[in-house]
Amino acid sequence: MGYDLIVLWKVLSHTAKLYLVFFLASAGYATYSLIRVFAGLGNLREKVALTRVERRIANVRQIILLLLLLFGMTVANEVFAWLRAARFLQSQCGDCIDASGLLVAFAFAVFTALVFLHGFQWIASARLQRRASDFSG
């Protein structure tokens, strides 16, 4: 069964929909911040600019951690709702609907995006550390 975004959107709870909107906005901001870090790495000429970039990367790291923690809460909420619905459906019609695939697709998509964000942040941090060692060495 192919998963359509519209079907996924309809199946998710309001909490999960709110999380997805927050996730997209936060991931966009984190990506924008990291792109600015990469673009500005060549122009770092003084220690103050280096400190500012380090703070920006630290903020992105905290955003990614917040997204991960909120995702855990959201998935737990969805699993509890799915278990209640599955128990109800099984008592009503036995073998009607299996929505677990949609839940797994939701989790896979968010974890994939978080992995890419984390990798992007890690690369930016490594380049910044290399640039900082150029200042001190």
C-alpha cells in the first residue's frame, strides 16, 4: 500500500499535525542557520565573529535536540491512540484496518530529516573547529 501525504495528514492527531508544522518551521530555520554558517566560514577574520558562529551552531544543536524530544512525545501519543483504536476496531470488526504502517512511515520520515539535520550541523561544527584551530595555531 502506497502512503499518500494527504492520507497521512488525515490519520494523524492534532498533536502530531502541530508537531509537523513546528518541525518544518524549526528544520527550515536550522537549515537556514547552518547555510549561513557555511557561507560565512571563509569570512571569519576575528575571534568575535568565531564566537558568534559557535553560538549559532550551539542554538541549532539545541533546536535539533528539542525536535527529537518532542518527536518522542508525539510518537508515544500516536502509539497510545493507535493502540486504543486498534483495540476498539478489533472488538467491532476483527480485522478491519491496520494504521501501524502510517505511524511507522511518519516516524521514518521525521527520523530521516533529523539525521540529515544532525549531520549538517556536525559538518558545520567540524569546519568551525578547524577554522578556530587556524586562529589559535
